[in-house]
Amino acid sequence: MEEIRLEHTAGAYSSAGIHPWWLEEITPEEIAGLKVHVESLARAGRLWGIGETGFDRTYPEFIDLQKELFDWHLNLAESLNLPLVIHNVRSGSDFLEVLKKVKPTIPWIFHDFRGNQELVQALLKLHPACFFSFGLSLDNSPQVRELLPLIPMENIFLETDNQKHLDIHDIFLRAAETLKVDVEFLKAQIWHNFKKLRPDLQ
Ligand SMILES: [Zn+2]
């Protein structure tokens, strides 16, 4: 539960949520306690965003609970106008289903995105403030390298996914090479994208 334990570091931007992977291990009482904790951090202005939350179809037995918790995170993020950080494993259609029912006003950031171009287009059509973040996959997934240049650059982020052996500078270099742009240009673009997510912090 690293994200919860992170709490707030001075000068750092934090996000907190109940990760879909935890559902295997935690009790309904613990979920209730985590909800109170996340909500109080968020309401105290100590969070930059809400999540990770989302769907992971490698755990189909928890999909109903994942849905219930996704709705909870989404409503909290909407009520406080905070970006939502999304975990997505083989569950593009689950997000499309949500977007057919609700019209979010907050940014959705799909971290470590591994979907295809059709999914990107379908998501952006329903919710133009969808962002797609990439990291290690730029090295180990040819599909991701093919996809990256097809996404509007204003909808892209880069990440290490908190993996200590990864250096964000290397990921920027890799992405710049894949996009055939100058790395300084890419840094400026991503900084611009980042600032847009929380206009209230300007
Ligand atoms: Zn994740």
C-alpha cells in the first residue's frame, strides 16, 4: 500500500487510491478505512490526484468490486476537481462502458498504457481529457513504440512507475527518439501537459 503510506512529502505531488491489486488481500473493513483515509487526505488538500484506481481483467473475480471502487474514486475526484490516475490491464472496454454513462470533467491519466490506437481514439472521443503515460514499455513493447507517435503529443506523459532501476531521463530520451523530436522539446511539451491538469495550482 505504498501509495497510501506515501502521504504527503513537502514539495512533492502525491496521489492516493485503493489499487485494484490490493482487493485480493484486504477486507471490506480495511477498504472502508482506506476510503476514509484517502478522502480525508484529499479534502485536506494534500493530494494532487486520486488513484491509482481502475480495472484489471487478470483478476476477473474482483471485477464487481473494482467497478464499485472505480466509481467511488471517480466521484471523489470529480467532487474535488482532481485528476484521476488509472490502472488499466486488458480492460479498455470497461472504461468505455463507464464513459458511455458518465461525462467526466476531470483529466483521466492512464498510466503504463498498453492499449491500441482504436482504444485511444475511442477514449478520446468520449473524454478528450484522457492522457496516456508510458515508461518501461517503450523499451520492451514494439506495439507501444508504434502507438506513441499516433497519440496527440498534448495527451502524453512519461513515467518510471516508481521502479527504482528506471531513470526518467532515459525514458524521455527513448520517447524523443520514438517520436523523432528533440528531447528538450518533449520535456517542454510534457511540462505543459502536466500544468494543464491542475490549473488551480498555477
Ligand atoms: Zn498500475
